[in-house]
Amino acid sequence: MILKELWHRKANTALSLLGLAGIVAFLVGFLTTADAAKRETRRITRDLGFNLRIIPGTTDMDRYWFDGYSSATMSQETVSRLAAQDGIFMSYNHLMASLKQPFQLQGREVILMGVAPTITSADKKKRPMGYSIKAGTLQLGFQVADRLGVKPGDQLSLGAKEFSVTKCLVESGTEQDIYVFGHLEDIQGVLGLDGQINEIKAIDCLCLTADEEPIKILRQELAKVLPEARVIQDRVQADARAKQRQMIENKFGFLSPFLLVVSALWVGVMATLNVRERRAEIGVLRALGYGSGRIAGLFLVKAILLGCVGAVIGFGLGNALALSVGTEIFKVTAKAIQTDWNLLGMAVLATPLFSAIASFIPAMLAVAQDPAVSLRED
């Protein structure tokens, strides 16, 4: 009877199936690209740069803001202590130890900056940020390279040690144009500050806006691990990063339930129309002795069958849409957009159930109809 009814009322069947498949396709495409959108947002906001600086607690802050670096130093071992703490990566990530000091190079003052490889959370498998400089090599800021007439491949002496220049940076329009970047241990040796650093750059993982005062949380956590240090936050950059990520998360949090409500209304309307079209048939079935449970079952099982078919069709359409359009929209994380077969299982399980729930009220209306009234109206 169910199969015959589906075939007999092709328009209602097609519209119901179209609605279910369309909603599933949209949700599958939405969820498949949602992760890509969040990853792309995290990648773009991450590339804004480090927004935290951890410096020695004894730093003269007036001189720090004037010079752009701390004249005090702390042991390089502090970054290892910070990274070794359980749970520290909940608030801090991408830790990069550095040593920044002025240096006389061929009669002019430059800023030497030694950087160590970035430390990231091993379980999150994040790609390291910042410069990756091999030992024995240098990267020159635009102004330094231009004044010295140095090109990549040339040799440059810092004190008694000679280095190979691997890169001359493009003009940045900032103080970094007079920087000379090198491997941390090399710069420590040139400055005679073996094992010392004066800054740890990091990114906060709290993603809280300025009004939520993330700096208080960051300082409380740091005080437990490195009481000899203090943390400074670039509030403008951190705030922009937090607002962007919160906006993306709020957007997806709003759209998901909205789509579910729309789909429920669609299926419910189709089921209600089906009940209205079948008033006379329902009256005949009741007059012939069909029970309420059997009549309700006709509508619910139909909804379940349509849900199963709609789930499969919708998954195929949504997945194809995500793979074709998503890779064009999210170019940075395009390779991460792949078929998620778990969504097929979820769709096949959830869509029939969802369809049955949406059809429940119309089914109860069908059961409640008085057969005499239905037949008389027909």
C-alpha cells in the first residue's frame, strides 16, 4: 500500500523527496566545508603573527617600549619549562624563543635577532610559525642588505664568525628593515650570551575579545610556570583575531539549527498536504476496520522510506558540491576538503528519524479523523 501510494501521488512524493534531499545536501556541503572554513580562518588569523611576548620580569618597561627589546635576559631553558607544562597549550601556542640586541656592523648599528625553531603542541600537529633559519646562515632586513650591497649567496662576517646570507627580505616599512636574523645559537655566540634569550613570542589560544580581559588569564597562568617572566599582549591584533574566529563560529552555530527548523517545516507541510489529499481513503480504511496504529504507520513508514532515499541522494549532491565549490572558496585549506563518509552514516540514520518526527503530527491528525465525516465530505 505504501509503495502504491508513493507511485500514485508522484508530485507529493517528489516534493517531499526533493525537500529532504535538498536539506541533506545543504547540510552535508555545509558541514564538509565548515571545518575548512574554520581551519582557513585559524590559518589566516594565525598568519597575522604572534600576539604575545614573554619577557624577563626585571625588564625596564620604559626602555623596552623605547628600544623595542629588553636589555635583561633569561635562561633559554624557560621556553622548555613553559612548553613542558601540562595544559599550557590551552592558552599559549607557537612558542618561539629569541634574542634581540643591538650590534655594530661595518660602522652602523643594526639589530641582531636570533630565533629558535617554534615549539607547537604535539597532539594538535600545528604547522610551526615564524622564521626557520639554519645554523650558519643569515637573513637580512631590506635596509641592511641595501646599504651593504649584499645579495643571497654572499658571505657576511659578524664579529669573528662568517655566515652565508640566504635571503634578503623585501622592504617591510618597519623597524625589521634594519634587522639581521640568524639561528639563536649563532647569535648567542656572536653576542657572548650563550644560553640566554630576552623574549618568547607566542599566540594565545583563548580567542577572547578585549572586554573579556584575556590578559588576566594569561598572566595568571604564566605566574604559575614562569614567575620570573611577564607577558605582554598586542591587544589590537589579538582582539581582531578573536572577533574573526568568534564570528565564524557564531555563524555556523546559528545556521545549523535554522536549517533543521526549515527542513522540519517542509516535511511537515508535505505530510499535512498528503493527509488532506487522502481524507476519503483514510475514511474507507477506518470503515473497513483498519486500526489507528496501522493507519499512522502508513504515514510514518512512508516518511522513513523517503528519508532513507533522500539521505543517500542528498549526501551525494552535498558531497559533490563541497568538493567542487569548496576547494575554490577555501584555497588555503583546499586539500583538507575530503569526502566524510561519517556524514553518510549520520544522514542515513538521522534523516529517516527526522522525517518521521516531522510527519508525526499529520499522522496523528489522520488517525483522529472520523471516517463518517471523511466519507460524507468526499
